[in-house]
Amino acid sequence: MYSVIASGLISAAFKNEKGVQTSLLATQAMITSGIWVQIIKQLTGRERPKASYMFSQIEGGKWHGPFAKFLEKSADDRSGFSYDAFPSGHTATAFSIATVFATQYSDTKAVPVIFYSAATLVGISRLTEHEHWASDVFVGAIFGYLSGKQVVRNFKRTHQNSPNLFPSGLKDKREITFVQHGNQVGVSILW
């Protein structure tokens, strides 16, 4: 996340519109993936590896089910982290950022390699630190990738492919998106 902020500030200082735009899109992708990840975490209630080693000792961790963090009362002093392994939020965030930068700068061959390699290292670190199971990391990466692709695709569809802010094909579609024009940032609502 700090790299996105730094990239946006540096791009703004050097008046690099594409860099600022990419940072804003990456922020939107992080928020999108974060919302989906938190919804899934609350619905699944999967035990983290560290909690599994201490409490249930079930291989692959126990799946407690929807809202277990709030509903279950246990005598063994479990924290809320015992219920939020699936999917990996750190991995989803890393892949959402990587996907936006890789898509925006796909003309430079090294950019996708560097960003996806960094995102993969984040996922591996979640495994080696026993914070997540492999399936948590895999699904987190998918959510991050899809969120990044969706944000960039939506931006290109609504802002770059049409000279008109309200293209004729979108009259019956409703959507809310972030807008960046020069050094101004706002929200566009098509209704």
C-alpha cells in the first residue's frame, strides 16, 4: 500500500498523469478486493494455521462457519484471528496492486514480471509465517487479480473508449466510479 501512495505522490510531483491514474486505480482495486475478502472471511470463519496448531489440531484448520468470530464463545481465549484465514487479505491486496500496474504498464515487459513476482512473494510469506493455508493464499490471489482487472477494465470502458462522458450505450446502466482529470479527483455517477 505504501508503494501505491509513494507512486501516486511521485507521479503527481512530476505531473505524470498516467502514474497518478494508476495509483488511483490501484487504490480502488485494493478497496474492492478488501471488501470481498472481508465478506468471505466473515462467511467462512476458517481457522488460521497458528490457531489450528494450538486449538483444534485439525489438518487444514477448522471451518467455523458464518460470523463465528462473533457467535462462538470459547473457554480457550481465542482471538478473532482464529476465524479469519480464508482468503488471504495481504495476498489479495498485493495481487490487486500488481494487476493494476501490470495492466497499465503492459507495454514495458519488466513491469508485470516485477509486480507479479513481488505479489507472489507476499503470498509465500503468508505461508512461511504460518498465517494462512495454501488455499487461502491461492484464493486471495484470484480475488486480487480479478479486482484489479475489473477496476482497470471499468475505467477504460467508461473513460478512455468514449469521447463523451455519457456514451449512448450506457444510458440504461447505473454505475459509480472514481474519476481523475489532470490533478483533480472525483466520483462519477452514471444513473
